[in-house]
Amino acid sequence: MAKLKLSKHELHEQQEQLKLYRRLLPSLDLKRRQLSIEVQKAREEYTAAQSAVDALETQIGEELPMLADEEFRLGGLVQMNSFNVIEQNVVGVKLPFLDSLDCTVADYSMLATPPWVDMLVQRLKDATEQRMRAEIADQRRNILQTAVRRITQRVNLFEKILIPTAIQNIQKIRIFLGDAERAAVVTSKLAKKKQQKQRETEAEAEEAL
């Protein structure tokens, strides 16, 4: 850290820095509060998405109990083919957003398979999409939590370090300059007294002659 210069120029610099810090702090704190709200929303979205996944899996088990029968081997019936994630700007933070998802359904004979397989296909497609939404929601939550930690660190830096340090520096410089000014006044008065005394002595010497 650079040594503090006890000068009028440095006093002006410290005062300007203090003004800047105080001007920036409210906007930083506002962003921190906005991001905190978004984090809470993201947590709720993730919880809801994960609950939807669990609900779909439960629904599949309840609607299609026959899946427990080993006679029906339907693994690989539905597979995710592709998905498109776009970027969403939330309070200045870039977040992923699931825009679309495409699933591939394996060929199966409608005559050779039970009629409920069509329902199963739809449920599996829904579950695949919901799992992806839950994964994206988890990513959004983590990104926002990191953003909140960083902005909180910046707010703390301004509140607990930069602003108090600038105030202390300004006080130190003012005290030094005040002491220096008083010392200069005292020195000036002493010099004037000395000059006055010298003039009086010289005058007395002239009178004596």
C-alpha cells in the first residue's frame, strides 16, 4: 500500500475518492439486494423443477404399474436428441435458459406393443424435459449464488475498508495540515517579535550614541 502523503493535493484526492465510493455504494447494495431476490427465485424454481421430476416418475409408476413386469423391456424407448439453451440477462448476470428440447422415440410396432406404450412415450418425454429443466435451474441457482457472494464482497469492501480508510486518511491529513498551519503562525509571530526586539535594540543603541 502506498504511503499516505500529508499534503493538500492528497487531501483533495482522498476527498474525491470518498465521494466516488459513497456514490457507488448505493448502486452496489441495490444490485446485491436484487440478486438476493433472484437467488431465492432460482432456489424455488429448482425445488419446483425437481419436485416435478419426482411427481412425473411417481405418476408413471402409478399409471403404468405393468412396467415392473420384466416381460416389458422398454429401455431406450425415448432418448434426448438435442436441446437449445439460450442466454438470459438477469440483473446483469448471464444465465442459461432452456429454449427447446427434442427427443427421439425408438421405433416400435403399435401392433406388437400394448396400447399404453403411447402414454409411456409421452410421460418419458415429459420426464426427460423436466430433468433438463431441473438441471438448468440448478445451474442458474449456482451462478446467481456466486454472483451474490461476489457483489457482497464488493459491498463489504466499500463499507468496511475503502470508505473508513478514506475518512481516516482525510482526518490524518487535516490534523497534519492544521498542526503545520498553527506551527507556521507561531513561527511567524516569533519571527516578528524577534524582528521587533531587534529594531528596538538598534534604536536604543542609536539613542545612546
